[in-house]
Amino acid sequence: MVHIEPFKGVRPRRDIAHLVAAPPYDVLSTEEAREMAVGNPYSFLHIGKPEIDLPSGIDVYSDDVYAKGRENFETFFRQGIVRQDPQACFYVYKQVWGRHVQVGLVAGASCRDYLDGVIKKHELTRPDKENDRMRHIETLRAQTGPVFLTYRQRDTIDGLIAAGMRRDPEFDFTTADGVRSVFYVVDDPGLIERIREAFGGLDCLYVADGHHRSAAATRIKVKRDSETASATGSEAYNFFLAVIFPHNQMKILPYNRIVRDLNGLDPEAFLARVGRKFLVRPAGDAKAPTRSREFAILLGDTWRLLEARPGTYDPDDPIESLDVSILQRNLLAPILGITDPRTDKRIDFVGGIRGAAELEKRVWSGRYAVAFSMSPTTIGELFAVADSGKTMPPKSTWFEPKLKDGLAVHMIEE
């Protein structure tokens, strides 16, 4: 049984919401964020990536960075850039990106559900990144970046979400990335209760994106419970900020790989070894795979297609049958020597939204020797892995469009 709660959201003024909305903290480098926020004192990047307001080169994990985030957050309140709703609400967040439309419920998701496995995960997390989010949340006493959750679609919930949009939206704007954001407030007590009950009928939720944010929020819940003898389980810190979408609206793009060198091999020797596990053929005009178990590879100035040979993977294993696993086990590890892609500095990952042009740019710059264009992981594969209790290899999914930071903040203290 899934447990979600409304909350008193901290939201920007309607007239400047388009200036406040910002990309998630973890999709921009410090310099990219600094450049994006130039001339815009309302950008939520001043809170999500506060190092942009400190001297260049500062350690992003220093005490000064978290303190600056808190200072900027307080400034937003003091200047009336944001305000907190007087009553607990749900919110509906609609995103339109070209022909793709996704509509999610903004709510407090239960840390207890996360601990009990009702909220299922598919990725491992890194302690340093969890610690960073913990410090950010605890210093601001707020969760500023939403976790992207999904569930198996139900018509009943679709109808309730639609009912939440039968009023004028609070925000409706399009940002420079071409994504339209439409945001509704659900403050009717009867509808709030019906939504809560409908989600309570779900068996589980799945983390699509935001594993470190959800893990950090849950660690804070456990920590505070241990420090508070009178904890009831209803305190605000028991829930984390989430936007929850039905699975049939998910847009997953590939997460491509680029490698700096050929591990001492020349191109001919490299291709010869690749050919033992993959059928190698000319790509023609293709710069991306056309189906699963196929990979487009850029070596030098030439694109080729690789097809995994029979017997190189177990089609019945939810992990081993993933394209990212097939490439890792049959090529990246044995041929290029990348045994741990989480820590190896020779490999980098490029979100599919950047396209083949970004792969060509990096290889042709000479900084990378080879690039691999992947097929996207499917939502069915994500569910299968999470349901099995296993985890995917790192950088297996790239969800798009990304959720904007700053449209609703969840305070962990009333």
C-alpha cells in the first residue's frame, strides 16, 4: 500500500515562476549553472547550486556552499520571490515537450515506504552524493529538488488527476529548452482525499530518477527518528518531495558511452576483438541503433553497427539482458578494461538528448577514442529489474523532460 501526503508547498510568485524554474542541480556543471543564472536573480540555481554565487573554484561540498544556499533561500522568502501555501495541497505538474506530454502528481512520498520496499529502486547510490543531498536538505530544512517516481497506470488515477486540472493553472510557461510547464494547485479537501485513497490502492511506486535525493531524505528521517523520542511518523521529514507519473507517459532516452582510449589496442586489433562477441557491419547513414541488442559505434570518423552474437547474454535475466549490461560485459570490461564504470575516469556518459552530434564532437576533438550510441532502456525493463530486487548498471536510463526545480519546495519542518 502506497502512502502519499499533501504538503504546504513553497512556490514562486506567478509572474516570475518562469524565471525561478531551473534545471535539476545534477544535470549542469557549476560553470554551466553560473552562465545560465547570469542576470537572473530569481533563478532557483542560486539555491540548488549556490556555489555559483561564491568564488570560482570553491569546493562544492564546503560548508560555505550549503550556508550560501540557506542564505539565498531566506532571501527568496524575504523578497517575496517565494511564499508558502497556508494549507496542505497536492499539485499537478504537466510538461509538454514537442509531441510528448506527461502529467504527474506533486506530493510527499513516504520515507517509510522507501525503507519497506514499497518504493522500489533500480540503481545503486554513492555515499558522497547522498551526503551532499543530506547536507543540502538539512541546512535549508527543505527538499528543493523533486524525485521522479512512476507507477503502473490506472484509469481511476488518471481521472482524478484530470479533475485536478479543471481550473486555471497557477503557472503556464515555456522555458528556453522548449519544455512547457503547466502547474495546478489541488486544494479541495474532497479531491485530496480521493487522490490519497487511489494511490493507497497501488502496490508500489518506482524511482525513475532521483535515487540520491530519495535515499538522502530517508536517511534524514531515520536520523531524526533516533533523536526524537516523541516521533509519530506524521512529521514533515517523514516524506520527500516527489512528482509521480503513470508509466505510459514515461519518455526514456538512451544513455550513451564514450571512452578516452582503446586500452593499448590499435583500431584494427580493437575491431578484431569486438568481432568475437558482436557482428560488426557498416552503419550506412545510421548513427544510432535500430533495435535492442544493437549498438552504433563511432571509431575515428566512421560509424559502424554492432549486434550482440547469440550466447553472449541471457535473454531471461532482467539484468544480463539489458543492452548496457551486454556492452559492459562483452566489450567495455574485457576489451577496454573498464571494470567499474562508476569510478573509472576513462569513461564518460552522454545523455541521449545531446544526440549523435555530441558524440562526434567529443571523439573528433581527440579527447575520446570511441563512442557507443545505445538503445534506450524501456520502462518494462526498469520494472523487471526493480521487481527482482536487483540494480541496473550505472547510467542506464535518461528521463526527459527533466523536472524543473523551484516550482514547489517541501519544508521538512513546519
